[in-house]
Amino acid sequence: MEPLVARSSSYDVFISFRGEDNRNTFVGHLYRALKDCGIHAFVDSKDLWKGEDIEPALLRAIKGSKLSIAVFSERYAESNWCLRELSQMLECHRTNGNCEVGDKAVNT
């Protein structure tokens, strides 16, 4: 596996999701499909460094991604981490004009 965010590189896509809801189902299939197409996607279980402070690492991954996708599930909003990620994704949209929320593209 590659480290979370190499200081000089970025991701094509950041995928935000509630792990226990769909890590091994939809998100796993999405990640593999993106990877098979040559798209460099961030999925937390595959990219986080052990021992690294998770929140700054996640925020760097979001900021360093060209596109963000929130995969909403029934319990997505119960996760403080998911809500922080979504907030950062929306902030990046406001400043950079790039964001994908659910299945609807948001462009300005």
C-alpha cells in the first residue's frame, strides 16, 4: 500500500464513507473499479499510515484530491469522522469548485 499522502502527490478521488456500513461492499467494489481504470483513489483502510494522527492525514487527503465522493449510508451522519470529512469536502468545493456529493455532481 502507498502512504496516505505523499507530500508532493495527490489523489484523483477521495471516497468518504461509513466503514462499517459499506467498506466491504459498495465502497470496495468502487475502489477496485477506479483502480482498474487507473484512477488513484483514497480509501482510509487502504491508505492510512499506522501511528499517524488520523484527522490531519484525512484533511490532507481531501485537500489533495481532485474530486471527492461521499457515499451516504443509513448511519453515515452518525459518524463524527464522516461529518468532518463532508465538511472539508464542501469547504474544498467552495474554494476550488470541485465536489461530488452522493450521486449528484455539484459544480459552480
